[in-house]
Amino acid sequence: MARGKFITLDGIDGAGKSTHLNWLAERLRTRGLDVVLTREPGGTALGEALRALVLAESMHIDTETLLMFAARREHLVQVILPALEAGKWVISDRFTDATFAYQGGGRQMPMERIAILERWVQGDFQPDLTLVFHVPLEVAVSRRADRTQGDRFEQQDRAFFERVSNSYLARVSEHPKRMRLIDANRSLSNIQVELENILSSI
């Protein structure tokens, strides 16, 4: 049986990536593929418990980052890797690029420390495709304002999100074969046409 593909969606809060998760899954299912939809942090019972802690409780940046990777390790061994080996396609709402952007860029943890954890937890495993949804900060702020009170990441100031956004852009430049930057400040139909073309390419 052919190994499945691993697709991740990322971007700053308010970029609109969550809007496209289910659409992408349904498009793949119409092609006869078995699709697993998941998220980070989370994806397992332990991961969801750690997610609740990370999103709600103030903690040291080291603790925060270690919890992210602890949840990721469980996610990999319990959900992602078994599904891929079974020939399923996995779509995850966020993965390690989010840690580089939020903990590295936003919270300014040295990127090399995150890279050490990445190698320890993942080895050389990476997504087959990462879609990074990008909008101007003003648009993201406006979209977040329409929500109820957000988690402690969504409540950060503009400078934090500028660093996060710049970190995502840097990641895309560093990994152009795996990562695709999506201009999410367009109509839903235009974005979906682009996503359809990208899916056809893999």
C-alpha cells in the first residue's frame, strides 16, 4: 500500500486557515482518498489536555515549548505516522512551523533550540506540503476582533504578531519546496482555485 501524504496548514491567528481545513479534506475525499483531519497542539487525548494548559496557563517559554513538543510526539506516534503508513492522507491544523513562528518568532526563543527539539521528536520527518495562509496584520486583527475572548496567544500585542508573521515568511523562504505561501486576503473562491491547483501538483 502506498504511503499517504501529510499536509499541514499554518499562519497567524486570523489568517483564515481554519476556513479551508474541511474544504481540503472533502476535496481529497472526492478523489477517493481516506483523510484524517487533526490539529496541534492536540490530536490525542493527552495532546488535547496539554493544549488546554498551553492555551490558558501562563508559563515559562521553555515549559511552553517542551509541552508543545510533548504533545507533538504523542500526535506523531499515535495518529500521524500510523495513518500515513495505512495509506491515509493526514491534514493537520498547525505543526512544527507554528512552534518556530510562535515560540521562536513571537516569544523569541532561539530558533536553534527549537531545531534541536524538532530533530529529537521528529528525526527527519516533515510534512509533504505546508500551506501558510498570510494576510496583512490589520486584516488578521479585524478577524480576531469578531471572535469571543481568545486564548492567551490571540491576546498578544501587535509586535508579537509582527514577529510571528515575519517568522512564517522566513520559513517559507527557507523551505520553498515544502511550503507554499497563500495570499488569504482574497475571495474564498480564488483561494480555493489556487489550493485545487496545488493539490493536483502532489
